Amino acid sequence: MSERYKWGILGTGKIAHTYARGVKASLTGELLAVGSRSQETADAFGAEFGMERRYASYEALLADKDVQCVYISMPHPYHVEWSIRALAAGKHVLCEKPMALNQYEAAAVFDAARRYDRFFMEAFMYRVHPQTMQLAQLVREKAAGETRLIQATFSFTMPFNPAGRHLANELGGGGILDVGCYPASMANLLAGAALGKDFCEPISLKAVGHLGQTGVDEYTSAVAKYPGEIVAQIGTGVQLEQENVVRIFGTDGQIFVPAPWLPSKEGGSTRIYVRRRHELEREIVVENKMHLYALEVDAVGNNIERRECPQVTWADSMAIMRTLDKWREEIGLVYEIERPGRVPIAHGGPLSVRADARMRYGEVAGVDKKISRVILGMDNQKTMPHLAAVCDDFIERGGTAFDTAHQYAHGLMEKLMGQYMKNRGVREKIVLIGKGAHTPDCFPDRVGKQLAESLERLQTDAVDIYFLHRDNPSVPVGEFVEALNEQHRAGRIRCVFGGSNWTLARVDEANAYAKAHGLRGFGAVSNNFSLARPNEPVWAGCISSSDDESRAWFERTRLPLFAWSSQARGFFTREGNRTDGTHRTNGEEIARVWASAANWQRKQRAEELAAKRCVAAINIALAYVLCQRFPVFALIGPRSIDETREAMEGVNLELTADEMKWLNLE
């Protein structure tokens, strides 16, 4: 490089001092500024390292236009907010591990890095050391045969201080996040190397551990299983000294690394030992002239243009976070800040629609709020950190409508959504859709009882739109119409009601009854509708309206359709090609419901059109739904911010009449 990147450091703790020394020893970096919570500590830090600019706040450092790269070194719970704020300020970011408390926070950081087009890396300094790269290569070359067992531990004993960062619950304390991330990340790396990949993540993980008086893990061990019959034993602790080494056992020998986590910190040689069956032990000496943290600084500087470091990619960090989440879940470790009522907005600012949001909106007669054409289905986000991350992201993308149901997760989804609306103060800003009276409770006398339960869980007095979740053809349709009108008169259904999974003939019958008796009729329908047509119902009692006759009915009646499974539940993704039951979420369902000659043709056409439009096939599938000649809203059920982002790329695609016809040809 002809010019060094100018670094700013947020925080002045021990690790910040270590990193600053790394910057001074690097080939690509230059220390410029420090940001602290007080002028005194900023001045002391700046004086120690000869830094020109010393700020008494983190905000002031981020406002410095000359700072190009920022190192985030404060306690764990602050990593996400300040990473996002730094990215938004146009800085490249290196964030100390763990980059977040959980995978849902981490996803928000990567979304910001992508949106602001900046470099981001989680600071696993050992990953960029030549010893680690040599170790991965040995595994890749099968130096000990086929890898079968990986053992990795990072554990120590700290003086007992319940208010210190190692043990304080409010600071994300405990072994797993602080240093357990090292053996977890090493196991993922080596399992991946054994399988010819950059990394891999466990297909299952079991763990036990001890939670101390502060509610965090003082020591814990986990056993993880990877593809290829690879097993890993990983351990960590902050109140127990253990043997901090890595061992790899293969079919023909073993590999031993005595100093895996802080190899040659000041530069020098490290050693890896390989012992093959019936052979003398081989000592491999790895030479390194650089300061360990200077290697990390240069890993950033040399990869800024590609936006991520090949030794610690974004996907790699997400896999590590998912592994840590599994580990914590196994031992029952939940931080207070993750509990309902406590989860903050990731970026630390107010919840508002972003300037780059491209949502489209529609209208439904009787609803006085604008309704986003894409509606967020609340049926799989079963923890508050998960739900809050997805909902916050959806609102900031311009989403206004949320779909819930009495049945989802036995009421858990409504409870979480109720707490979320209270936390964020958004109830009157959104369109809340509820559903109830699902089989076997699909009777008129269950409507009011279930709606009352739903409203209590949701912590609100009414839903805006309400659907009967199923139909019961053995019940005269007028009884359902009467029951729904009763709830509307009582104010528990504010605007519109209708039927989900109702035949259109029964909807006609319901509206004829309502008209004859001076009552409100169905104002909307929520059936399946997508480019792919199901071979059989996704679930018993489900109704699809994707056929030509149904489309003609909606064009004639102009009743809005709230289309569930609008993207055919993953059929139009790459994984949707797999019908052997190995799809990430629902491969068996794809084989049973969606796999047909006609649907494969539709998918192939969607892929061809997607290539021309430079989008994904799933975006074409969503555009097909939204470009119908009648009012339609697409329900989606993303499990991550990434899935929401991918879906949104189809919101503003306009398809011509010829393209619509071609996509749907039998």
C-alpha cells in the first residue's frame, strides 16, 4: 500500500491497548484517534500511543471524517450498536469478538455492512495467524487421516468480581461468549477443512455447564456433531483453569497444538505436532515475524476492497454465532437484556422507516391505515431477540402489517408480539391481523373466546383485520357471519373480517347471508396463492386459490386476497430443487406438495426471467403475486433479516402481462 488506513479506537480498556500496539506494528494501519466516555481517559490513551485526536465521546470519533477504520473494543452488549453506528458513519469496522450477543443481533450488523457497503470483520486474531492456516491445511491434507474428533478448550480462572465484565450478566459475561467462541470457531474451521470447506457448523450440539450467582456460565463443556461423522468436544470457563490446547484425532493419527489462541503474540515461532500411526512424531515449526494483532490489522487493510476477510467471513461469523446460541440454549443461559421487555433496537436509535425503503402499499376498504403489500407472518420467531430483530427490520423497510394467529406456537407468538408492540410503542402505527377458530375449534362459539385470549396475549383491545383460520362446512355459514359481526360490534375487530382457507363458494354464501340480513360480510380472504400450484394441501384443511378460476373470481369480486405461502415455502429458492427431505426447512413438503412437472417448468421460467432482471427466482415468484389484476397482499415468514432482504427485492418488480402469462403456462 502507498497509503496507510487511519484508525480510530472506540474504548480504552486492556484489549484496546493491545490492539493499538498492533496498529503501530502493522504495515497497513496508522493510529489517528481514540474515543472514550471521558476526556481524561481519552487523553491518557492518546498520550500513551501518540494519537493526535482524543475524543470524550464515541459519537465525536465517528464524526471525524479522517477516520477510515474503527476498532470496537467496549463490552459485549455495546458491540452491535456501535458497529452499526460506525458503518452508518462510513467507517470500515473491526469488532472485538463476540460481535454480538446472539445471531439475530449479528444479522443486523451484516445487513448494515451490506447496506452501507463497508468492510466488517469479527476480531478473531488467531484465525489470521499462519499457525492456524497451517493447521487447517494439515487437516485438509489428512495429515492424521480422516478427522474424527476435535478437542478444543479456552478456560481460565479470574478473581471473583460479580460486577466485572467476565461475570456481570448485564455485560454479557460468562465463558461462552468471552472465550468459548474460540474453541467453537476452531471446531467449525477444522470440521470444515476436513470436509473440504472453509468452515462448517454443527448439525447437533449438547452441553452441560455451571451457571453461577450472577446467572452466567462459569464453566461449561459441549459436544458437537458435524457432517461426515465428525465430533468436537469444546470447553470454556472464566472460573476454572483448564488445558488450553487443540487436539485432532484422525483415523491414522493425531495433531496437537499447544498454543492455539495466542500464538507468538510478539512474533516468533510456534509449533504443531503431528503423530501418524507407526511413525515418529513430526514437529512443524511455523515462523511469524509480525505482532499477532498487527496481522489482524493487515487482514483488514488488505481486504477492505472485498469488504470481508477470507479467514473470518461474514458467513463464518454467523455460523459461529449460531453455534454459541445452541451452546447457551443447552445450558439455559439467557441474558437479562434478551428477555421480553428488555431487547433494545440494534442500532440504538429510534425505530423509523429508512430513507432507502422501497415498500409498496395497498388499501382495504374499511382500514384507515396504509397496508404494506408484503405482510410479515409471525409464526416462527420464537424468542424476543429473534422476533424483535425481524420486526424492527421489517418496519424500517416500510412494513406496516403483521399476521398473527391464536394457534401459532400455542399462543407464544401472540405473547411475544404483544410485548414487542408495547416495547416499541407501535400498536397504533401498524395493521394487526389476527386469526382464530382453527380446527378442531372451528365453531362459531369459539370465535369470541379465542379472540379474547388473543387480545389478552397481544396486550391490545382489538385487531384491525380478523380471519377465521379454517372453515367448518358442517356449520351453516350464517352462524359464522353472526359470530363475526358480534365481535365487530363489540369493537374487538376494528375494521375487516374474513375467512382463511375458505372455498370461494362458501365466501359467496357468507356474503349473500350478510346482505340478506343487513350484516357486514367478508371483506377479505386469506388463502394460499403463489406461482406454484400445490399438488395437495400443505396442511389439512388448507385451500389454495392459485388456479385460473379463483383468479377470475378475485378479479370479479375485487375482494382483497391475503396470500399465505406466497413464495411456495421455499420452492423457488436453490434449495427448493431438493426433494429428498434434506432441504434446510421443508424438503419433504416440497416433494409432497410442490414438486410437479408444471411447477418445475414455472420455476425454470422464473429462473430464466430472474437472470434477465438480475434478481433471484424467488423475487420473480413474489412479483408474480403482487402483479395480479386484483388487490393482493403477500404474506411472508422470514426466519432472518437476510430472508426479508431477499424477499424485498421482488416488491418493486413490475411484470408485463405477457411475462405473467408465460410464467404460469401449464
